[in-house]
Amino acid sequence: MKVYLILMAVAALVAYLSTPAMRHLAIKVGAVTAVRSRDVHSTPTARLGGIAIFAGIFAGVVIASSIPFLGGVFEASHAPWAVVAGAGLVCALGAADDIWDLDWMAKLAGQVLAALVMAWGGVQLVTVPIAGITIGSSYISLIATVLVVVIAMNAVNFVDGLDGLAAGMIAIGGLAFLTYTYLLARNATPGDYSSLATLVLAVLVGACLGFLPHNMHPARIFMGDSGSMVLGLVIAGAAIIVTGQIDPEVVSERERIPAFIPIVLPLMVVAVPLIDMGLAIIRRTLRGESPFAPDAHHLHHVLLRFGHSHRWAVGVLYVWTAVLSFGTVSIVFLPAGWAAVVIGTGMLGAILITASPGLRKLFSRTWRRAGRSAAPLRKVTPEGQDKAELETDSPVLEVLPKEKS
């Protein structure tokens, strides 16, 4: 586990240190999000934070490739580099969209291409770890892989509407997923804990944690599509590695690892984004609009209208992600009865936190105190020294990019 924690720290450090540079680059090239009627931010904010997230992931994988403990992972296949290649492709696509506002069909085509690159590199659904089901056709396998990856990318993109929301949710869910994959590696191959899925999740969680200090409300920079699509692709890649390439017999023969977990856990990690995307598609279709038409009726918008503050709305969705993902992982560690108690208690607490004004006020005060305590972290970065740069840099703000659709 120490190796994975070190790689997580490397990814976090690279993402943290490179984010200020991406902010200055975004301002220079005009990748700045204007204030729109459906948005919740009140000042124009730089994008391109996703490039820093990708840099953290890339650095973590490069370092991992030189560690003997993980040598077998890189010798077995090109899958680690396939994930990096796919992530790099959608990062470039997202950066282009952040700057020039690409058409949704162009973005979808790029997403499909990135999913194909990852699949051709070895990250592809082959088996389903329940009853040993094997996908017999290579074409069906390829189509299923592309669908999973594209849906995950768009789900994360849909939920990326509040400061710190997408990165925090993926970090929380990814940490739960990492715990499971590490335990799976220990049980499946005693004495050899190297795992491609755990490696991918470690660098993903680290990159999210490194980016979050710059992205928490009030955000200094947004991840943009260059970040949300990278997060979606990498978390989908980890899910495919576990769900679609694991030996079903290894899973089903071990009582401590129920056979349905490899399928259910990835869904729970991105459950909130998937629900948000599903509701948006239904809502827009019923109104006769395109499923990709923007609106202000996402889950985070509903929480804000309910009376939650910006930070509290983010916290509520964090809690739901933690309950769903860690609750599912608890089935691996605990007897079924105790796991049910943990999940039930967690869901009750999440409901109370979501609906109770009293708890909202109590935790809001605690959150504000924590925010004030963490404020010095912003000052150690170059961009933290000049808080008013966006407001004073008139050449950038006079010619803002057109609103993203």
C-alpha cells in the first residue's frame, strides 16, 4: 500500500503545482468562463484546470513504470499506457473545447475515438464476473467498452457544475474503489499486491486531491471539459479493468468478495453523476429539447434552490457519494447484517444532512471555520499572491469567449 500512497502523493503534488500555471495560460489564451444565467459563479473564471489533473495522472504513471514492485503490471500489457493515451486525447479535446467551444458532435466523436484507443490498448470488457459470463464477440466487447467510457465521461461532465464538486466526488468514490481493488489483489494473488486498477485509481485520486485546493469555493480555476472528461475516462478505465478483465472464478470462490461487487461498486462510485445525467436526458427529451441542451435543473441547482449554500450543496453530494461507494465496499469487510446497518445508517444520515436546516447551519459554521483554517494553503501558490488578477486584467475580460452551450 505504501507504493500506491507514494504515487498518490506524486500525482497530487504535480497537479497542485501545475494548476497555477494552467490558470495563467487560460487567461492568456482566453479560456475564461463568462457569467451566464444558469451558472452559480459571479465572476469570470479561468478554465483548463483539467490539464493539471492530467499532468498529475501522467506523472504518477511514469513514476510507477520505474518501480520494480509494479513491473509486472507494465510487462503484462500496454493497458497502463492505453489509459494515459486515452486520457491525453480527451484532455486535448477538452482543452480545445474550453478555448474554442467545439460542437457537441465533434466532442462526442473525440470521446468515441479516445475510448477506442483505450480499448485497442488492452482496456476492454471481456468478462462479467457473475456466473462466468464471457462476451463472445470482439465487436460487442468493443461496443460495450466504448459505451461505458462515453457514458462515464458525460456523466462526470454533467455533474461538474459547482466549485470542487466533480473532483471531490471522484476522489471520494475513487478512494473507496481503490480500497476494494487493493483488497481484491491481496486475495487473488497472495504475496503480489501489484494491481493495474489500484495504480490507476491511486494516481486519479491523487490528481483530484492536488487540484481541489484551487477549485474549492470560491474557485480560482475550473477543470473545464479537459478535466471532467479525463476523470470520467480514467474512472471508467479502472472499472473495466476490474469488471471486464477479472477472473470470475477468483471472485466467486472467495466469500469475502461477493461476486456482484465488481459490477455494483463502479456504478456506486459514479451513481450521483449517472442519476443527474439520466434525469437531465429525460427532462430535456420530454420538453422536446436535445439531451445536450444546457439548463439550470441539475441536482446541484435543486440543492441551491432548496436553500443550501454553495459549499453545503457540494458537501451534501460528497456525503451521498461516500455513503454509496464506501457502503458498497463495507459488504466486503463486514458480515451482511452489519454491512446493511452501516449502509442504512449512512443513508439516514445523508437524508438528514440533505433536508435538515438545523444540521445545515451547524455544519455550515464548521465548514466556514475549516475554510478559514485552510486559507493559508492558497497563499503558497503564485496565483494566490494576486487574488484580483482576473478583475484587473481588462484585456482578457473585455473580450471573453462566447458562452458554452
